[in-house]
Amino acid sequence: MTKLPTISIFAMFAMLAFLTGCGAGEDDTGEGNTVMGLVSQNTLAGCGEIQYLSPEPAAVLPDNFRTVIMGSSSAAGAGASSPSLSWAGQYAAWQQQSNRTTVNLAKGGHTTYHALPEYCQPAESRKQPDIAHNISRVLAEQPDLVLIAYPSNDAALGWAATESVSNIMLLRTLLAEAGVASVVLSAQPRNMSAAAITRLQQFDMLLSQEVKDCVVPLFDILQLDQRLNPALDSGDGVHVNDEGHVLIFNALRDMLTQGRCVVLPE
């Protein structure tokens, strides 16, 4: 797939708006899901033909709902001084207060390609599915809610935002078909080239179009001059420190408690 040119993000969205007006947007499937039509299938993923679906918000979660986290190093706790202070650790502790289980399958260095089901055959220039951490492994945990967090590795490797969002929509489709709610954490700022930062911004714009109320917006609260805020930098220009993890957890909790994507038990 050819990379998006960095010319005009606004022109891209003008085109998307035109397609939506021509009937390329969402259609009701009649099965509690909606058809997503703005992001094309990613041929580099090698997953075959698929119609992307997204769970219809707001899914009502059961009292003892089970959460699985899938993602990369930030979700695995990188940058935090201890696992309990990572955003995922704080989330798990929050749910533990109500005797709910959280399973964290995130792994450092992972990309949206690692997360694909094992039947996909990505191009040699892309990563291969990791059966110990991919969507198939997630579904084997029988979750009620999945948190998807791949904030910057795809962009850092030079892959187009359309690829990453397409891969995430495949994950959301498989979860929707299994009756599982899902939430996507947005891109996080990182000290990278201007072109890579543009890819992060494109990623967030496309996510907002496709996932809408089920995206946790993080970029703006963590950035300074479009890069990782030095006050939140754990020291590598990539991962947030304890304070940054608190901000991510608070944004996630605030989104979940708003009731627009999922409805938490009382």
C-alpha cells in the first residue's frame, strides 16, 4: 500500500466526507453492529476479503465483566516505575475493587500487525501475527471488554495510518462478531520525525471517523509542540512516566464512565 502523502490531511477528509455523502459511511447490519465504510481493507495484511464492523454503542457490560488489554509497550507498563503505577495496572486495580478480572496481553514492540489473527499472511515488509498476544489469544480469554492500545510503533516504522486503522477495524470486527465490546486508545506523542508525527495525527483523525465514541483521546494531553511533553517523559522520548500513566488512566476511566461507548454496571 502506498503511504499517504503528507500534503493535505484536510483534503483527505474532504474526500471522506464526499464518500460518506455518497453512501460509503455506516449502514445498519440489523445485528447490533454497523458497517464501517471509510477505511479500505488493508491488502498488506493478507487477511482476505472482509466487511468491517464495529459494535453498536453503548454496550451494557455485565456486573462481573472481564477485560483483556492488547497492545504494545505502553500498555505493558513501560515507563512506569512499577507495574501497579502503569495505566493498565491502575485500570486493573480499579476493576479489582468490584472483583472484576483484567488480563494484560500487551507486549513491548508490538504493532497492529502482531495483533492480527493467525490466518492473516502479512507482506514480508510487515510483522507477522503473534499467536501468544494476538486477537485469537484475546478471544480465547472470553472477554466482555477489550482495550486496544497501539499508540505509535506503526507510525515509527513508517507505515501509513490507513494500514493501522484498517488493522484495528479488523480487530474490532472480530470482537463485534463475538459480541465483545472494545475501546481503542489513540496515538500518543513521541519524539519522532515530522513525517512520523503526521502519521500519528492521521491515525487519530481516521480513528475518530471510524470508532467515534469508543476512542480514548490521549495525544493532546501528553504532547508539547507535537512531541512527548518533557514533563511526562520517562527518559527515552517514547514512553510516559508515572504522571503520564496517571493521565492515560484518568482519560480512559472518564471515557468509560461517560456511557457513550459502553455502559458500566452501577
